[in-house]
Amino acid sequence: MPDPIADAQSALDRTAHVPSTAREALGHTPWLRFVSERTLDRLAEQAMLHRVPSGSVLFEQSEIPSFAQLLIGGCVELIAADGTNEQLIETVNSIDLLLPAAVLTRQPYLARARVVGEAHLVVIHANGFRDAVTSDHALCLAVLSCQAAQFRRQVKLAKNLKLRSVETRVGCYLLNLLEGTDLHTPVRLPLEKQRIAWQLGMSRETFSRALAAMTRYGLRIEGDTIEVIDPEPLRAHVRLDPLIDSPEPILPLPSTSD
């Protein structure tokens, strides 16, 4: 069944139009649709639209948030770092708040946020954001919905890492990527192999070996390009689980008083 919220988010991601003001961006955020115009105006007064180039660090782990950051375009990596050692926690896609728990509780960020490609954000002063959340029931529910989706994504990620072998993780990733494509139509990996390996909880070398092994399941792999020769061997070998592999849209909660 089509999901209007997920469809709206995907449509905004695909469009070439970038909101020209913070208020416009807030008004086009699907999961803020139950929030009053007055509250959105109030947030916009304490916000600015920010375009950030690839590779920029939005905040460091252990930093106390000064702003709430709403990602309205592009994607951001959340990274755990220990010296020079980095591990990916999650890739956050628009439209989403970046680690709002730290903002709400005035606690340090637990991860570094780094932009992949160009990103567009609405940056809201943390004090103003907290005041609005505590005083507006609809906004509180919207932020709760956002955090619920983030929690469910983390549980799905943990299940993928703990319940599946390396080969199964790679097979499910490819099956998800190739769903709906035509036979013999090459599909390029959407990210660098290092980043995909991070997402799947393995080294780049391990990912490359597992990727090469997929050729025995009806795939042709040349560099970063995957082509389906016969889909049945891969589908027989791995099976997608909606409790692990399905997307997790942010679903706004309407107030019972509405």
C-alpha cells in the first residue's frame, strides 16, 4: 500500500527545488503537517537555512548542541570516532532531525555528523527549539514520531548485524537495490564500497569478497556495476524481512484533541 508520508519525503528529496527560506522548508516537512502555522512561524524566526558542502562536519561527538538541525536535503553520516578510528553508526537521509535527543536533553552528542555530498539544513537555536517542543503539543508529538522512527531504524540495523552472516547481509542489500529493475539492466552501487561496507558492519575488503561471491547467484558484477542475469538464485539464497529491510518513514501523530 502506498505510504503518503514516505512518498512526500521521496518527492521532496528528488525535486530540484530547494526551499528559499527556513519557513518554507518547515512548511514542506511532511511530519510537521499537524503543527500550527503559529508554531512554525515561531521556529522560523529563530532559524536559518544552511547549505553545506560535502565532507563538512556539522558537529563533533561530546559537543553540547547549540542548534537543532533539520536535514531537508542530502544525507549525513553519524560516525563514532576514537582517535583516527572511525565507525559508521548510521546514514541519515532527509527529511530528519540530527540526534534530537542531545538537543532536547542538553547532553553531548554521541557521534560526529559529516555531510555526504551537498546537504541543506534548517538550523534552529536549541533554546527556541526546546521551548517550542515543551509548549506546543503537536510539535512535541512530531518530534516524538521522529525519534520513534530513529529508534526503530537502530533496532533494524542491530538485527541485520546480529542475525545475518556477512554473505546474507550483502545479498539482502543487493536484493533491495535490485528490486524492480529489469533483467540485464546494469545498476550502479549508490555509494562508495567503503561506505556500503560501513553500513553493513564489515571492512571494505570483506564486502568486496562477499560481493564477488554473489556472481554464483545469478549476478554479473563489474567494478561498481551490478547486472541481474537470473533473479531466482539470489531470491532463493536470501529473503528480505520487512522487520529488518523495510524503510522506516516518520509518521506524524495527530493530537487526540484535533
